[in-house]
Amino acid sequence: MAAAAAAAASALILFFFSAAATAPQPGCGYPAPMAGCNRPPAVPPAAPPLKSFENARQFQAFIVIQRFKATITCDPLGVTQTWNGPRVCDYTGFACATPPNTTDRTIYGVDFNGFRLAAPTLVGFPDQLPDLSFFHANSNNFAGTVPDLTALAFLFELDLSNNRLSGPVPAHVARLTQVVFFDLRYNQFQGALQGGVFGLDLDFLFLNNNPFNARLPENVGDTRAAFLTLANNGFSGSIPAGIGRAAETLREVLFLNNRLTGCLPVEVGMLGKATVFDAGDNQISGTIPKSFGCLRRVEQLNLARNRLYGAVPETVCELPRLLNLSLSGNFFTEIGPSCVALLKRGLLDVRGNCLPAMPWLPAQRPPAECAKFLAAPPCCPVDDTIPCAAPPHRPGACADAPAPSPSKAYSAALHKGRVR
């Protein structure tokens, strides 16, 4: 099962990065079905006799499926028309196997991705299929909330993305200890996010594009996920210093397009295995900590459209695997020779900063705007700690805005199309 989990997870992450999911499809909404919508019968058909089924487990699955089928308000592809008769393993969207605790073949997986089914709730459906190992329902129109799946001992993948789920994320999701892939992106979840989600032993945690509009939990650094997406969620507060605790596992982390404030924590530099760090489109202040020079594996570093200022550390521009460094829309005033070299390679975007006018520089902010901001920049303590080098310096006072230096722009939209 471990090999199957790895293969399935690999396929799913390729989907996430190669074809960002879209919003729930029009034409089959909840609660009222659209004109021309194919709606299953409201009353389940009578069950065939038990002896018609391969085993009792499949008979029980039939009961659960038919009960759920009766709640579906829209089925534009007609998939539920195959959900008839005792051969439940042949139903479209269902897969059968023999679970470890029995010799009976039964429903072990549900894949509704892209079916555009609509129903008022999922409660009472996957939670009543005790042998499920994966439940994929991407790009449908399911409403309600996340069913309590904690009794499903074999469940390792849960994808409820691109639906109409809403309300707070239920506390019981923090008890899905066996799940390695957890995807709730593109729904309407709101309110405080249960910090226990970050304690799960996940490989993939996708929560982006939900209007949480709440404070980013302090225990984000407890995550064991390799891929963490917290983009477009309306999170406020600061990136917690505890993010450094995820140093051994975190490969890609996306904080972009929230309402984050405060300073960049020095501990980000401890994420030595990260290839992507994206905190663009927030309200983060201060200078870039020199510890960012320890992100030796980073390929994409996006800090664009924040309130950062001062000198861009040379160590950041010297990162050996860097493919994109986006610093546009800030208030930077100085870059050094290594950053100039990066500009010449077309890997650095510094549009809309406060760099001095040079013929080869892209448009910068108006001088009056720069002068007003730099006269009283947001205060962040200076901490020159470099976790990959010794000895560290002790934190000092607020950073001054250093004298200007030349620069050049690289016009590339970091992560274009990855998180919509």
C-alpha cells in the first residue's frame, strides 16, 4: 500500500503543479439544479437480494451508495446511471480491492474528480464506506462540510478541492492521522483554522483559496508536509518563527496573497531543503534577513509587493539554484555586485522599488513616495544570525535604509498559473 500511496500522491502533485484547479463548474449548482440537468431519482430503488451480491460488504456499500445517489441534485455526465444493480465494483467512480482485514473484495476507493455532481452534503457517504483508502471529489458541487472520516482505518488520501464546502474546518480533521494527502483548496471554508491540522503526518497539505480571513496559526512550523499551500486565504498576523521547525521536511511553502504583516523571521533560513518560498502580495515589513542566504536549494523566491526595504543581501543573490527572485513592488534601495550579476542573467525582478535611476533600470517608485516611506519605515529588529554559518551576530536595533545602488529588472510572473 505504501508504493500505491506514493504513486498516487506523485500523480496528484503533478496535477496540482501542471494544471491548477478551477472553480466549481457552472451549470450544475446546489441547491437548485439547472435546466437540462440530469437528476437521479429521489427515491432509491429496492435493493436486490443479498445473494445477488459478491459478499455482504458489497451489499452494505450498495445501500450507502443508493442512499447518497438519492441526494444528488445534478449529474450532468450521467455517471449515476451506472449505479444500479449488485455489481457495485462496476459503478463509475468506484474501485474495489481486498482490504487487509478480510478476504472479501469491496469498495476501497472513490474517484469523482471532474464529475460535477451536486449534493447538499457528503455526510453519510464516504464515512459509511469503512474500507476506503482514497476519496477524490475534486471539481464537483458538493456543499456542507467535511464528513468525520476518523473511523476509516485505511484512508490515506482525501481530496475535496473545488467544491462548495463551507463553515469552519471541523476539528475532527486533525485526527486523520493516517492521511498523507489532504486537499481542501478552492472551497468556502471560513474562520479560525484548527492548528491541529499542522500536526498531521502529511506529505501534501493544500488549503489555498478559502476565505479563512483569520490569524495564521502559530504552529504552522509543526507541519511535516513537504508541500504546504496557504495562498489566497486572507490570513493575518506574522509568519511564525516556528517555521524553522519544518526544516527537515518542507520543500515548497506558499504564503502569497494574504494579509500577513510583521517581519520576515530569521528562521526561514533554516529551511535548507526548500525549493520554493513564496510570501508575495502581503504587507510584510523590514529587511531580508541574511539567513535567507542559507536557502541553498531554493529555486523560486518571491517576496514581491510587500513593504520590504534596505539592501538586498548579497548572499541571497548568490544562492546557487535560484531561477526566479521576485522583489518588485517593495522599497529596496541597494543591491550589490552579485545581484547585478543576477539581473544580467534575467533572474531578478526589482520593478517598483526605490533604486536610483539608471538607463537600464525599469520603472521605480516616484522619489516622493520613496522619501515618505523611508523617512519612517516600519521597524524590524536586525538579526544577522546565519544558521548555516558561525558565529551569529546578536540582534540589534531597527534597520536603517541603506544608500542606493544600481539595479535592473526581470519581467517574469513568479508561479504564474500555479495557484489561482
